[in-house]
Amino acid sequence: MKSDFVLDDSIIYLNHAAVSPWPVGTAEAVRAFAQENTRYGAANYTRWMRVESELRQRLA
């Protein structure tokens, strides 16, 4: 799990449930979505909604 968080060695992070660093996978997913949206706009909106629905079902 530590490899999912790449904090700089000079940072000491105390988890207090208000804000937290993003895991690497989360940052990569957001970056990929932003790049797709920048390049294609809402052309893939239907797929995005399907993926969101599937994710919500998996997490329920």
C-alpha cells in the first residue's frame, strides 16, 4: 500500500481524515480522464456513465 502513495521524503503526513494525498492509481485515472475529455470532449459521455454505474455497483 505504501507504494500507492509517493509522498516526498521531506513530508510527514498525519492522517486526520480531512484531506489526504491521492494514491498513484487515482491520479493516473483522473489524468487519463482529463486527457480524453480534452481531446474528445463529451464524445464518450455514454461510456463514462456506464463505467460510473458499473463502479457504483461494485462499491455498493
